[in-house]
Amino acid sequence: MDNTIGFEIKHLYEELSPLIERFTRKLCPECRQPCCKQRFGIYEKEDILFLNSINAKISDANRRFDPDGKCQFLSSRGCIRPRWLRPYRCTWFFCTELLEAMQTHSRQYRRIVDLLNRIKQLRMELLGLK
């Protein structure tokens, strides 16, 4: 398998992560009802295909934990997984408060959206959907 697309996706995640974390490190620690639920930490087959394309070691969520409970990878400082190693759904879900905070910084918000769109496009290529 050609891993060029996979490594490009990983690179985009590495560029994206600090842009998002600028906001999450302020908002998320204060949140009483975190969006990060255990069920979201479970990889889908598309996530595994991406991670296999870059030979990443996969550590899936424990399916015996309460699916509606706090994700086992969520610490007081945020997710312990690097963004590129998280399930795809963890990278693009933003609660209303986070979206509003990001939108007040229009240039940075546009860059976040551009990166997410490029990641989506490359994932589709990797999956043979484009």
C-alpha cells in the first residue's frame, strides 16, 4: 500500500492540532459535560486503514467501559492521544462553545476549516472513494 497519502494526512493533523488546542486548552478543562465519550474513542475500519497505512501502533478503546462515560483517553489536560492517532470523529466534532470561540478568530478558523477539508479529501482518496 502506498503510504504517501497516509503520511500527508498525519502531517496535516500535526499542523491542525495546535490551532485547535489554542481553544480547547481554555474551554475544555472547565467543561462539566465533556463531549469526549468512551464510545467515540473506538476506531472505525476507516481509521484503522489510515493508521495501518502509516504503520502506526493502534491502541483501541476498551469496549467494556461505559460507552456514555468519559473517554478513557481524556485527561485533565485533554486527550492523551496525538490528534493524528485519534478516531476521525474526534478530530472534527466541535461543541457550540468551541465553534463560537474559534469563529471569533476568523483567519485561524478558516485555516482550521481548510485543513479539515483537506484531511477529509485525502481520507476519501485513501479509502478509494474519490
